[in-house]
Amino acid sequence: MNHVHTALWGVLPYLVAVVLVAGTAWRYHYDRFGFTTRSSQLHEHRLLSIGAPLFHYGLLFVIGGHVVGLLVPESLTERLHIREPVYHANALFVGGAAGLATVTGLAILLYRRLRVPAVRIGTSRSDRAVHPVLAAVLLAGLTATATTLAPHPYDYRMGVSVWFRSLLALDPDVPAMAGAPLPYQVHALLAMTLFALWPFSRLVHAFTAPLGYLARPYVVYRSRGAVSAGQGRGRASG
């Protein structure tokens, strides 16, 4: 087995995971109030109102597609009677549309950041490092998706997905990823680079999504008039 392949696909993913977890813990300990997007909505709203939904909603679908594609084995979809051509057509069109929406949204947001002086001044060094990597990850992913249009496309579920699940089992299947086409390898390496930078950028705000809001009890509001009337009746009865 090639030592370079072992380093890239058998060792590097775990190093990135350590950096992601330890870096996030360090950031939370020393910069808890920095878990924010540093919103620039006050400086410009029109482009933000277009680019932000495209990017965020598109990214949610992209992440969902990756979760299904990487974690759900082909044998399970076969047992669910989902034919392979149907699965790949759905991955191509839905995943491709989500990827295009995400890239378009990111392009609008980056254009806004360059065009609006106040937003450009607020761009940090970490932003300048992360934004190109994020764009490269998305473009590499779209390129890998486009390869499925070839007459005999690569079945990533028999290679990349097997490698990813083997990492979770702490038994990396290096040959499964080493044999993947170049676009998939580039996409994976860029994704690992992004995750290594994640704790030290504004992307860390993704860990503060207010999921608890969905399950919290309703907040009951009462008007000042109702409170005053109740207090008045209490004094009168006393």
C-alpha cells in the first residue's frame, strides 16, 4: 500500500477530527462570545436577503445528500426497493440543483463583501482563508457530481462511502478511497482542509444553531393593562 495514500486517507482524517474537536473546545473556552456570524445586515440588506437564503438552504440540502450518500449503504436502499438508476438520478438532479443554489448564494455573498466598503472592512483574516476553500469545496463537489453524467460513471457508494464508514469504524479502508477518481479525492481533501479551519473562523457559529427553540415551551405574554387591573383588584379586596 502506498504510504502517501495511507497518510491521506488513513491518518489525515483523524488528525482533522482532532483539530476540529479540540479547536472548537479551545475557541469555546477562550472566545465563547465569538461564536457568531458577525452580522453585517445593517450595512447592506438587498444582496444579503438573496444570497443568504440561497446559500444556507442549498447547503442544508447538500449536507443532507452527503449524509444519505455516505452513511446509507447500497444494500439498504435495495431492500427498500429503491432502484439504483432512480437513486443516482435523484442524487444528480436534486444534489446538482442544491449545489448550484449554494454556489450561487456564496457568489452573491462574496460579491457583496467585495462591493460594500463597510462589509469589506469587516472581513477578517480567517474569512480570507476560509472563503476560497469553501468555494473550492463546493466547486469540486459539483465537478464530482457532473462526472456521473459519463456513460460509465463511478459509483461513489462502492468506494468513497465505504471509506467514510470505515473511518467511523476506526478501520480505514484506504484502497477504497485511493481508487476513487481525482475529483472525488480533491473534494475530500478540500473538505478536510475546511474542517481543519472551521473552529478558527466564523463557520463555528453553525454549532450554535438554536435547536432548543423548537422544543421549548411557549412564552406567555400579558399586556400591562391586564397586569395593572389585576393588581388594582387585589388592593381593593384587601
